[in-house]
Amino acid sequence: MSRFAVLCSVLFTMMALSAVPSHAADARPVPVTAGDKYALRSVSNGLYVSVEVNTGGARQAMLRARTAASSHSALGSWEKFTLHTTDKGWTTTLRSEANGNYVTTERNYTGGHENLLRARAATAGEWEKLQLEKQTDNTYALKVWTDDGYKYVTAEVQDAGTDNGLLRARGDSVGSWQKFELVFLGEGNASDEGGRPTPVSPAPATDFRVMSWNVCANNNSKCGNNRVEGPSLGAQVTARMGDQATEYRAVFLQELCESHAKEIERALETSTGTGWDVRFAPVKYTVDGSSVKAAKTCDRSGSATAGWKDRGAYGIALALPDSNVWYTSYDLPSPQNGTIDGTWVRREQRTALCAVLPAQAVQFCTSHFSAGITEDDPEPGTKRKEQAAKLQEIVHAYTPTGYRTVYGGDFNVVPPDDVSLDKAKDALSSAYAADTECDEGRWSARPRDGRATKPLDNRDIKIDYLFAPPSAAVESCDVPADAGRSDHYPVKARFRF
């Protein structure tokens, strides 16, 4: 299984406890984001950076290199961060797991606290941007734009008392005080239950519905869901399920924001009268000057006058009944950053998300493949073909015997028997050979084709899918030709095992 790798090599040694005790064992409820988890360890004193959420006033939630830990498990929410980017990886932003806020450089502070770093911003703006510079020893320097130009973040290990080790942007060059180890702690879009639980055996007969819908809920101004908030999107999803909402076991969603997940969950629970969980996985960018990937940030909702509202990361989601106890995401092979016609182009790093219902011996997986445009994965669609192959590997090679997998999403390729001139149409040939698409066999002359799910200006194409293994009977497949506030039609199927 391809898992996220540790990004920096770290040699852990036992250290004396710092004068201020660690709050790693803090049991307070804290925000949890879906991005990968990291810790920062200062090279200057060997201590981890902590967010001082209990410090009041102008120093509230300041960052200090002051926590000793002999292992990752000893770190708590005060020492954990996720990485986000609002500009496709040109810069990154740290988000604290302790309070859910973005780390800000306090440009208007003076004296020994000038350009102090604090986790206090509800949304990510210019003061929250950091540049990563990977050093020859695999550590990182953090560079910030200040009123005095670019400065490196320094751990002030010479300061006394509760200012000891505080982080502020004031260095003009990189020395040990400006170096940090970026320590990978684990995935935020995976359960803590280890591998897939063993499915019930023998696998029971089951009959259920599944829906996949690209909701177009980020920043596409052509969509009515542009910058939409959670309650509206939750109502749209359940409306699409209609009177059969209680018969659904999974909903695959693409192009939505992290903040939508909980509201969709609430809408599903209200509609069905049962518990649901919505699992979310972000799309990422590789951060310039690093080997680190940061979650793409959704555009904010609201306005400057009414107030901006953070919507978290951008990505895909998988909604299932709360009997789901295991889920995880997978990095897919994606186009890498590069130069196109003299311009440096940063490309989205795509993901797949899977979860299981052990009592029904069913697994569900969804993904959103790269787009077939010049800036992403142009014809012949090399990376989309690799993504399709990787998804097949996840669905079949990675899955223990006993699970039946239903998978789908927005694959951004047309079916193999489509009559268009699209060159990537063979990307799903192996999927059609191994499994059954819900709209398959509709036309005898083009059995590996189906109704359009994406209306375009000059043509309509099918790029959204629902696949099930041959052991499943397709009782129905519905593609309502009404995109609503999206730019995709939903695909709805009923499968019987």
C-alpha cells in the first residue's frame, strides 16, 4: 500500500524536560482538519514548537520551541499543524490543531515581539503566508514577507522566561536558530483503526443505493454553488436522494470544502433519521522549495463587508452510515509542476478515498481525476490513465478477500465506446473489463458507454461513473439531466448483491 512517507529524517534522542511542562496530554476537544499532520522541531534547542493557547493578551497562541518529547505519540494538539495553500503551493500556511486557527506573522508588533508568530487568524490571508526553503541537511527555513522585506523565522532561544524559544520573523540569513525539522506525524484523512477490519463472512445479501455528484462548490463562478456554505449544500445533496434517502449506503462527492462535511452529515441524518459520517480528503499542491504537499484551500465565503468565512481545505468526500469504522485516502499519480510555454505551472495532486462497512462486507471508494486541460493533464491523458490504473489496484489488489467494492466519481475521461475523438477514452478499459458500470449496456452498438453527466457548450459528455463488481445486479441507474447549481449531473444507482 502506498502510504504517505515521512518527509524529513529525524533522529530522536531523550532530552531533559523544559522548564515549562508540555501540554501534549491536553484532553480538551480541539478542531481536527483533514490534512496531513506535522510538527516543527527547532534545530537550535531540539524542542518542538508549541502553540501557547493558554497565554492571554497580545501573546495569546504564540508559537514557542519549548516542548520535549521522546516520540511522536507524546505530542499533543499544541504541537500539531496542518499545511494549507491559497496560491497553488507558491506559499504555505500553518494551521494549528490546538485552536483551528492559521498562524499569523504580527507585522504591527514592536520591540522583541516584532513579527511574532501567533495562531490567531480565522481565515488565511497575506499575513499567514510562509515560504519553505529546504536546506542541504533536509531541514527547512521558514521565510516570511514583513514590512522590512523577507525575513527568516527565528527561534529566540536566548530569551528568558515564558518568551524563551518564541518564534518571530527577523533573520536575514539561515543558521541553526532559523532551521526546523518538519516532522510528518500521520494522515488526517484516515482512521486510527489500522488496516481494514475483517468483513463478516459469509458476505450477506444486500440491496442499496449509491450516488456520485460533482457539486462544484468552490470557486467556479459559472456554478450556482460558487462559495456556497454547508447548510445549502447539505439540502441539495439530500434533495437529490429524494424519497429513497433511507436506502442509500454511500454518497460520493467531488469539488467541495472541508467545512461542508459536517453540514452534509447533519442533513443526511435529518433526512434519514439515522447516523452518518462524512469522510473528507483534500486535494494538494507541492509547496515550492520543498518536497512537502499542502492542502488546497477553498475560497472563502462571505465578503469583506459582511465578513469572510473560512471553508477549510478543498477536495472530495465520502458519506456513509456511521457503522463505518475504517477509512483512508491514497495519493494518486498526478502531473508534476513544470514549465508550459515559458510559464511555471503548479498542478493539483489528486487523491482517492475509501471506507468500509464490515457488517455488510462492502467497501466504497471515490476519486476525482485530473482535468484534461493544458495546465493539468492534456491529451493523451497520461496521468488520468495512471490514476485509473492506481484506483483499480486500490479496489482489487489492496482489498482483502470478502469485500465487495462499489466505486466511482468524476474521472474526467469519456467511456471507451464514446464516439468522440478524446484520446484518453481507453483509461477506463480495465475498469469495464473487471467490473460493471451502472449505465453499461444501454446501447448494443456502444455497450461501454452511457448517458452524459457533464453538459458543455458544444457537446455533452459522460465523465462521472458508478462501478460495482460483476456479482452485483444493477437494479437501476439514473442520470437526471438537471445539474441544479452544479455543472455536473448526479449519477444514482441501486445495486443488489
